[in-house]
Amino acid sequence: MLEWIVFLCGAAVMVLEMVGARIVAPYFGSSIVVWTALIGTILASLSLGYWWGGRIADRNPSLTTLGRIILFSGLCTGLVAVAKSMILDFWGLDSTPIYVAATVINLVLFAPASILLGMISPYAVRLKIVAVDQAGSTAGRLYALSTMGSIVGTFFAGFFLIAVMGSTGILILVSVVLILLSLCASLADRNRKIAALLLMVLLGAGLEFYAGYLGAEGFHDFDTRYSRVFVYGSKEPETGRSMQAMATTPRYTQSAMYLDEPDALALKYTRFFKVAWSFRPSARRCLVLGGGGYSFPKYALARYPDLRVDVVELDPGVTDLARRFFALEDHPRMMIHHEDARTYINRSRETFDIILGDVFNSQYSVPFHLTTVETVRKLHGILAEDGLVIMNTIAAIEGPKGRFLRAEHLTYASVFPHVHLYPLQHPGDGTAVQNVMIVASKTPLPVDAASEAPDVRRLLNQRWSRPVAEDVPILTDDFAPVENYMSANW
């Protein structure tokens, strides 16, 4: 039984870590900063648990105490399922730097259970040792089993569990398994353990009922293979029009759709993509990096009858949600590619007239490998000679909050001879964090592109005319401190 205990508790540690990344991602992103805080917290907690568990085992080596340690680890895991939203909502509205906030959040949420799980292996070793001359092999065997459990937990959570269960359900499942293990370790305190088990089951049922209630009210929380996605009803502030919205963070909307006009562009920044046809009205091939709610592909297919659109979306789960909630339908002129945008760009032999990019993990992070000069060169290679690239960024232009934008501008300018910036929300304020569209081309763009639409004319007039500082290096696959630059924005 001790072998099974250390194996399953080792698996529980890694399931907790994998699910932990999903829990904090909507609030702090999934950048290297967040993963560093999470991994560091788990390792520090396990180290403390190893030390503490060894000391307790020397003083009182009993299956009863081991069972209680496992029981408390299960209760702490279940508590995370209950408290995570309240704690994250509180910190998500705080102005604490992301390095500090991510570390504190991970400590509060995951350190208690991780410390207790860390205590189990050394305690089990002490119980298993019957002779000093076998201590080394006994410790080695149990720690090997614990590590094997961690490996199984990693693959099981990453390849299967997260894809079929929400993060809350996984936490409840792990909690139930740990409480059952505590019963298997010792029948002491049996009634309390059974009560804790029933509590976790009822808690899981209650949380599932609450999720169903929220779904009936129009708010849905999904865990896909790659991300955590919120879908909810909303209203446009200016007009009051009803919308369906999609987000990977509670504070910012990534995609939206008017319920009374599904193929219109509901979010202001997506309307800027229409500018491409003012510069290149004869475009026939369009590549869209980042599907989301598929707002612009639907819009473009409805309005440009000769246009073919290729959409690269990493997450098939997001596409499924777009079909379910955002009126996405198969179209003979649209091809959807479910893969990383960088791998698609690397292997593509097609030529596109327009390339549009809108790829974010969260407001805190952009996939760094899509920002580098190597990626920009690939974009240059698949762009037609009179083609156009438009990339959405969220940053300032000037000051410390504009370092990412300036680095990206310089990166594009090192490849494309013509690069322009279009700040959308505050056109004259270079220090404001806002949507800034990067427009790059191989041939000159007319200062006054032809457009009869007033909103497009207004957007064209927002071109940034002041110099852009060159005070940061270009981004490369070898050196791209994107998270460091972006962390200054919040």
C-alpha cells in the first residue's frame, strides 16, 4: 500500500501543477513569468514538505499520522476549487507587478497542498525501512515510484484529463482520490475521513450545479486542450446592442459578435482590418493568424465574393466554441488550419495578398516566437510583392510601457521597407496602453488610401507621425524578452 500511496501522491503533485497553470492563466497569462512562479512555488513547497515530513516521521512513524497528512492534502486541494475564483478576482484587480502577484497567488493557492504532498514520500520511506542495510534501496525505490507517478500524472493531465474535465472538476477528483488514499493508509479517524469524502463529493456536485446555473444565465467557462475560455453575453456600451463575447481573461474581451448581425465587426480594433482593402482593393488571398470567434473571416467572406481566407487557429476547442456560440459555419472559400501559427508560416508555400495577425495568450503575454525577426522574415517570404501585413498589438508607443511595441516595430522595420503604426483608442497619446496596429509592406503605401467609408477614413487618419525610438534591440528567436516588456503595461 505504501508503494501505491507514494505513486498516486506523486501523480497528484503534477496534476495540481498542470491544473494550476490553467487556473491562473486567465488572470496572469501563461508566459514564462507565470510558469516560473508556479514551478518555483511547487518545488519550494515540496522541499519544505520533504524536510518537514522527514522530521515528523523520525518522531512518530505511524500509518495513522500518514493517513492524516494525506487527508489534509486532499482537503487543501478541494479548498483550492472553492477559493480560487475569489482570490484571483481580488488579485486580478490589483496593480501589483506580475512577478510578485503570480508568485503570491501560487503560494496562497498551491503551497499548502504541495507541502503536505511533499511530506508523504519521506514519511513512507521511514515506515518502509526495516533494516539499516536496506535503507538506500528502500528510499530509492519509493522515490522512483513517486517520480514515476509524477510522470504519469503529467501525461495523464496534459494529454487527457484537462481535455475532458474542467479545472474545478479535476481538483475535486484529486481531492477525492487523496481522501480515499488516507482511508487506505489507516482506518483511524474513519468517520472524519468519510465525512470529508462526502463533503468533497457534495462540493463537487454543488460547483457543477452552479456552473450549470451560470451556463443557463449565458456565462460559460470551458477548458480546452490549450486554454481556458469564457463565453458570455454582453452589450455594446455605446449602443446597447446585445453581443456574444469570448475571452481568455475576465478583464478583456478577445472576440465578440452582434446577436442581430453575426457577420458584422463588433469590436473596434477588428474594424481596422478593413483598412487592408483600402490599400489593396484587389486582394484575393488572405491569411488570418488567430481565429478566436472568427469575427473577421466571417465579415470578409460575406463582403468580398472573390476572397479566399485561410485561418490558423492553434486550438480546435476554440473553433468548436466559435461554431457553437459565434455562428461559424463551413465555407467553400475558407480553410481552417489547427496548428501553431509559427509552424504554419514555416511550412507554407502559399502566397498571400493580406496577412492579418491577432494572437494573444492574454493581455499580459504574446507568444514570443511569433514576434521575432525570424517569423517576420517568413511572413515577408509568403507575402505577395504588393501585399500587406497588419498585426494587432497592445502596448504604448512611448515610455517604459512601449518597449515591446518599439522592439516589434524595429523588428518589422529590419525586414520590411515600409512600416507604419496606427494607435486606435488614443491616437495622439503615445504613452497610453492601447491597440496599436503594425502595418508593413514591401511597396510604399499611399498616405491617403481610397475609401468611401467614414470609419475607415477616420482610422487611416490615425497614422502615427512622430518618430519611434530605437532604444531596444530587435526580437530574435535567441533573445525575445517579450514577457519582460509586456509586464510593464500592468
